[in-house]
Amino acid sequence: MNREQAQVIFRDHSLSSSDKVVLGIPTTKDCFLLSEERINPYDFSQWFPQEEKFSSIRLDHWGSDLTMAQLRQVSFVASSVLKKQGVFSCLVRNSEYLLQKEKSVFWPGEVVAEVATKDQEYFRPLRHYVELFRLFGLRLKPPQLLGSNGAEEEPPFMILNAVKEVSLDEKASHIPSPDKKGKEGHDDLDEAEIQEYCEKKYGMETDYRCFNRLEEPEIIDDLLYGVSQLRPRKNDKVLSLGVNDGREFDIFQAFLNKSLSFYGIDAAISAIKEARQNYPRPNYHFFLHALEDLSDLALPKMDMMILLNILQCTTIKRDRLLKDLIPLMTPSCRVLISIPNSHFSENDILRRPLSRQHPRHDRSLVYKDMRYLSRFFYRAGFSKIECFGTYDAFLLAKRS
């Protein structure tokens, strides 16, 4: 199958929706270009989004000979004019086909010549399209392969279909902060108010419960590294603040196989109930309590502490909490903290947000928090401090 035959199949495949728009050459009968006709139709930088919202958009152009800057603009325009759950479709070369035919290795983005036609195009692994579409809230569905001539031959073409999603920022179920006095004003919140807020935002019936960080490849890789660097020892005591349903303790037991005692604290009632049901063994201890005034719990001194994505919570007084933790530490205590360095779409995690407040992922607050935490632990006698991470930014602090 050659490129022209593949494009015919592609066009037939993508004409099912009556509410569609086709991005292509203005003179083509069924094409609609999001710009004035007098400009160069292949100068995609001049395309601009309109107010219309469509349920289906097709790129009526061979996608593999466009530069990444052009593809980015096309994806931006498509995302801007698609309805929620609308589909953007394009036809591209299957990179595995080129690898098989050329029997060579290409760098992503390298210009290559297709074997049969000698037409130049860009070599792009599927990862490029996944990451490109995610920048604009488009989720790539499994590609439809076209043109295989045998069981062992890679099909030369792929139809890519990307679905428009929305950011969690746009969801109506946003739970407002219970903060009554601004950033630092939580003194008038009692235990019941904090528990009510945490239950609504982090309980077992919320969207938060659906996200399992232990199933995210890069997050679990960072977590495993961090926990391994904590150097768990037999009979160590581990404290997790904001433990939720306790699943993060599985990292210690499943991968390091140490005899440890676990202590978890959370203010969400249903989360603590779930944790107690999941881990009924005597070396697990779960407490329903706000993350303040921890002296009320009469906890033993801890050998390890983990605080995963809790310091940004509006009900937590960070500075006071960190100072309250110091008396609970043994002289050799090790600490692992994570801060969100990503964002959630409707049902996925993104490296950077589709934020209504900032068009890009402004990481200045993350950097500021990491600097603050590094200084805090250094002044508290922790001489070894390491920062790492991808979707979450991690800080590892050890005394020696």
C-alpha cells in the first residue's frame, strides 16, 4: 500500500461524523482551513482557532513530513475548536515499519527517505505523538495500523485518533478550601471541619481515590529509589502523614521485605477505615487525626517519615507541622517528601497543567518549596539532602 492509497482509506474512515471539520488546502472541496485563503496553506503557524466547536477534525495532509512546530500548531488548533470528547485524526508513518525496512536506527526527529518512494519525512516514535497531544489535552487512542502485506511485516501507516479531554480545573466538583483566614489562617478550623473537608476531597468516593501513584511507572520508579535510599532496617518504625488508604506502605513490604512497624495518620474518615480493613496486622497502626498537634497521639520516635504530596494541602500549616515532627525523630531518622510537579486531566496525569491561571507549568513554587525544605532540614542537622523526581518532586533528607 502506498501513501495515496492509505490517504483514501483514511479519508473514508474519518467521514463518519456529520459535525466535522477538515484541516487542509482551502481549494479542496470538503476542506475548511482555519485561516484566510490567501495565506500559504502549509504555513501552519498562521492557523488560528475560531469559536466554533466540532466533534471531529481531520488533518487532510500527510503528517510525517510536517515539522514538529507545524504539528504542534495543528494540534493546538484542533484542541481549541474541538468539543469535549471530540476526535482529532491524522495519518502518519509507522516508525516501526521504517526501522524494519531500513534495518537501521534513527534518532527521533531525524529526516529519513522512505524506501519505495524516496520521499523525505521525519522519523517519529509513537512517544512523540503521545507527548505532543497531551500538551493540549488530547488523549491518543490505540493507533489503527494500515497496509500490512504479511504477518511478519510491520504496517507502513498509522491512523492516529486523539480525544479531547478537560482539565480537573474545569470540573464542577471542585471542593473549595475551608480556609477562613487566607493562606495562614487555619486557627479557627476545628478537628471536625478539617475532617469534613478532607473527606470531601480525599475520601474513598472522590476522584483522588481513583488515582494510584503506585501504578504510574515514573512515580513508582522514583518512590522505589527514595525508599531504597531510606535504608530500611529490621524493626524500624515508619510514619506516613496523609496516609490515605495505606497503599504506599506496600512499597516497603513488597519490594524490601523488612520487618517494620507502620504508623499512618489521615483526616479522611473513610480513608482510615479502608486502611484499617486492608492492613489488620498488629504492626500497622492508623490514626484518624488532623496533621497538627500530633503530641496528642503519643507516638513513639520514628526511624523513617514519608510525606507524599501533603504539604500543599490548604488545611496544613507546613512550618508548624515540620517543627512538630523533629521531636518525633530518632537520631538516625530519614525523611522522604514529595511535592506535586504535575497536573491531572479528567482521568490522567500530565507533566504540566492545562491551567486557567498560567499557560505553562510554572514550576517556580515547586523550586521555592524545595529550597525551603532543603534549608529547613539542613538547619535541623540533616547533612545529606537529595532532590529528584519527574511527575512528583522528591526530597530525601538523612543525617549521615
